[in-house]
Amino acid sequence: MTATWDLYAKDLLRERPQDFVELILPGARYIARRESQFQMREIRLDRLIEVEYCGQRILINLEIQVAKDPRMGMRLLRYSLAALEEYDLPVLSCVIYLQHVAELSEPPLCWEIFEGRCVLWFDFVCIRLAEMTTAELRQMNLLGLLPLFILSKDGKNFKVLDEIVTRLREGNEKELLALTRLFAELVFVSDIERTQVVRRFAMLQNIEDTPTYKRLVQQGRIEGQVEGARQILVHLVQARFPSLRTLAEKQFATITDLQVLHQAASQIGSARTARDTRQYLQSLQSPSA
């Protein structure tokens, strides 16, 4: 499910990058999306945006989260340093939490050694959608953020959903309507709620025929299958060789090829010893490695 949230948010960013830039750094102007060429396996930086701010070109490194990451500060620091080395531009890192997450790693990241001496200080932007109100989002007047209103503190209700649909329909924003429906299917999960979602969007013509809807539904199915296969494999390792669970989670997290995951199930299922399984897990490489 995490992959699905990430997929939809990434596509919304692709549709309206300037609106996200304005959310993160008001007054900045979007220039282009930068493609990463990082070769390190642990670096997966796919939301690097070049902007102009106060006459200066800088990069925004954006991470989308739905779950807690205790090492978020360190993760953003690694990404920022990698981006700086590749493009030789200042980097502003930002994490946007789409759902409520307790006990977040708050900025800045600071390393203190003795007598309060700070040997490293790294600041980043942290945006918690679940703690923002619809009034706050509405005040920004950013059309591209409308699909996210239902993720806000007081946004999970059909009055807000109807407002979003009305405004996007008036602007003939079919791609944003498609994304709104996809987010709504993640937010409203009871049978009664889902019936209400279907009923509201049934009145709109051709939403399911938009390229965005078709592509994301198909890709979401594939990523859902991949995530499900990863979970099954971790449970399999846990059942047979509990001491290898952490290694299994780390190795499988970077693999997106279903065939490779299916082969892994066969290998682990037939492995005789924990040593054999460890060697196999260590031999796994992500496609980009």
C-alpha cells in the first residue's frame, strides 16, 4: 500500500511541479526536474527539482512518506550530499508526510559530542499534511494541491471531496480529477464510503479513460503485487531463519522485478541452512545496482 501512495503523489508532482515548489519554498520558480545518475544502491533519489529562488538556482530534494523513518534526517543528508556532488548546486531537502506519523524525526539533524559542541548541523523542511487544515491549504490557492485536501486534518469527509471535485470539474482538470479519485479510494476505505466515492465520480465522464488513471491503476496493480511478494518472502524467511529477517527486508526492498522475487521464494523455500540463505540474500542485487 505504501508504494501506491508514493506512486500517486509522484504523479501529482509530475502534473503540477510549480504548486509543490510553492508549498515547499514560497516564491521559488520551477525550472526542471533533474534525473539522478547515482550508482550507490542505497541512494534512490527520484524527486530532484531545479528551481530559481531570489535569483539563485538551487535544487529541491523531495521525499514523500506515509510511515515513520527514524533515520529520515540521515537519509535526506545522504541524498543532499549526493545531489550536491553531481550538480554542484545548493540543495534544500524536504519530506512531506501524507499521513499522521507519531514521533517524527524533527529538523534539524544535529550531532553533539561533548559539552554541547555540534559537529554537524543539517536543516530540512518537514511538511505534515495530516496536521494542516483545509483552510490553510485553501489559502495557498494552489490547484495542484486540491487532491491532497482529503489528507488534511479536517479533510476526510465528503463535503471536502465534493468541493475538490466541483473546483476541478469547473476547470476541466481531468488528470487532477483522476488523481483525486485514486487518493479518495485510499482514504475512504469502508464499504459505505467506497460506494459514496464511486457514486460521486460516476457522474463525471471519461475519468477512467484518462491516461493518468489508466497508467496509475495498472502500475499500482503491478507495484501492489511486488509489495505483496516482498512481504510473503520476509514472512518466509522469518518462519525458517528468524535471524535473517532484517537482511531479507533490506535486500528485497530494492527489487522491483516480480520474476526475481518469485525465484527468490523457490530458493529460500528449498534452502537447507541459514548459511545458504544468507549467501543467497547477499547475492541479490537491485536492477540499478
